[in-house]
Amino acid sequence: KDFFGRAVALNGNWNARLNLATIHVELYELQDAEKLLEQYLRRSPDHPSALLLLYEARMSAHRPHEAEPILERLLRLYPERQELAAQRQRVERLKRQP
């Protein structure tokens, strides 16, 4: 985490931002991850890994209503990706829960 943080701080390395966001999601530091991912997506709006990570961060934060539009966007951009269909089912299950 420190290594990627230093890479971002020193030269604004975009790949380091994505790696650091991944670490933040894994550690459930979701606000930090979302901030990095939103910066990344402003630069590269259709990047599949960044979109999927942002989706996962929002789902981990128990905000399926915010994650669903990201998933819809991913499905439009990458309809051939099979793992996205499983995520659609996940969102639907969460929406049905009280």
C-alpha cells in the first residue's frame, strides 16, 4: 500500500492509482478506493477494471442502488463478459432483501 501510495505521490502514476484502489477495496477502505477510482475514471471513463472495482467498492459499502448503474454501464460496454451476469444476479438478490 505504501509503495503504490508513494508512486502516486511522486509522479501521479495512473497504474499505481489503480493498484492502490485495489488494495483499498481489499482492506475495506472504501472511501479511499472510491476517490482514487473516480479520479481514474475521469481520465479513462470506460476502463473495465476501474469500473468493476468501483462497482465492487459500492457493493461492499452496501450501496447496491449506486452500484447498479455502474453494472449497467459495464454490461453495455462489455456484453460478452460472463462474470457480469453473476453480478447482475447479486444486485437483484440484494435489492430483494429487506
